[in-house]
Amino acid sequence: SLIMGSTKTIGVIVPDLSNPFFTSFLKGIGQAAEEEQFIPLILGSEDNQKLERNYIEQLVQRSVDGMIIASPLVERDIIDHLLKSNGIPYILIDQNPVAEGDRLYTDDADGARQAVQHLLDLGHQKIALIYSDKPTINVAYRLRGYKEALEKSGIGFDPKLVLTTPMTKEGGYQVAQSLIDSEATAVVTINDEVAIGLYHGLQEKGKSIPEDYSIVGYDDIDLAAYLNPTLTTVAQPVMHLGNLALRRLVARIKDHNLADEKVKLPVKLVIRHSTKQLG
Ligand code: RIB
């Protein structure tokens, strides 16, 4: 049924359109949008807060019915001044740090714990984390889970094993030498993009996966099952996340008075061939 005065459009802002994680997220949104007969307008923020503010202003002027925001740069002040003040419903996801309003989470701390536990079970004790040089709220929980799992195992947390780099293929490629210079025999990367770059960097330096290094990624992007070796990784239910985000937003567009809802979805380790018993 048509909502009075509605344009049946929603705005979606993701941080990085070149990352397949967000492609799947948008697919999930698109499917649900089709069923709900909404059209998503998709924008990538590419690390530029001014651009993002401008996008949102433009979307407000074009009377979008609501917004799905995964970008970390849409901060409190933008939400208050552009969305809340104009009565535009929104839902926050993934990298966005704002605490108020509807939100969908995945269990980032648990994902990292599962990754570390898998490597511990394989006999690894020196487990590195390839972490973001600009950590957003969700990946900060992954660091927390990594720490907790190591502390609980009795091995303890060693800050020297946390290596930071941009969360891109290039970032993973560039960090290869630091990993070689560390004592690690295994590594959890902050996402699959970084793992792909790291594969390339390590192989170029004559290292084999998983013989020299066991690697666990994060996200389970489509490509993960096609790498050589296939990548063990923490799967996020990303299509489902897109689906739920769209449906929740539409529910709120129809009823602005719904109480705020926070929903946390589970993640699951997928074991493939990039990890192996130590020794
Ligand atoms: O690869 C993209 C990463 O950034 C994902 O892990 C997702 O959670 C996002 O924050």
C-alpha cells in the first residue's frame, strides 16, 4: 500500500563500494527493497565526511523516506541536524558509531574469539592480529574478542602481535614483512580483503600458506572459497543483514513511533584450507 507523500526511496551510505562485503550487503537490501517496493539510492562515502554530509542533505531535499547508514563518518551531529530534525527514519549498521536509534550488529567479539580458538586448537600460540589503522567501533570489538580469547587460554595478550594497516588488499600486502619479522605462526586478519593482500605479500616473499602461516580472515566474501588455498574465515550473515535493515527501516517508515531496537546477529567460523596444525 502506498504511504501518503512517500517517494518510496531510501538512501544507503556504505563506507567502501569496492569491498565485496558491502556488495553483498547491498544485494540483501536490494532483494528486500524489491519486495517492499522501495528503490534504494546507493552512495559510497570513500572516507570523505564533507561529501557524506552533502549526500545526506541532497537525499533529504529529494525527500527520501529513510536511510540505512553503515559509514563511520555519519556522526551524531549529522544525524541530529539532518535526519532527526527532518523526521527522517534511519537505521545504523556495522561501522557507524552512533549509539542512539535502531541498530543491527553482528557479534564481532565472538567472531574474533572463534578465530583465535580455532588457531589455539591447532596448536598455535603466537597468533597475530592484523588490525585496522583506523579502527571503527565494530572492529574494535574484534580486537577485544582476540584479547579475551588469548587471556582466557593463559597465553596472554602481546601487543607486539597486533599489527596495524589499512583495511584493504593493499594494506594486507604491505603488512606481510612485519608479520614475517614477528614471532607469529598464525594470524587473524581484520577482514578478507586484508587476507587477500597478505596472501600475495607472503607468497612474493617465498612463504607458504598454511605451511608457514595459518591465516583466518573475516567476512566470508564470495572470493574466500576460490582463493588458493581456500580461506578459513569468520562468516558474517551479510545478505541477511541487508535484508533485515531494509525491513526494519520500512517498518519504522510506516510507524515512526516504534521503540528503538538493537539486534545482534551471530557469526560463524568457516574452516577451509588456509589453517593447519602447527608443526
Ligand atoms: O570488509 C569490510 C569490513 O568492514 C567488514 O568486516 C565489515 O564488518 C565492515 O566493517
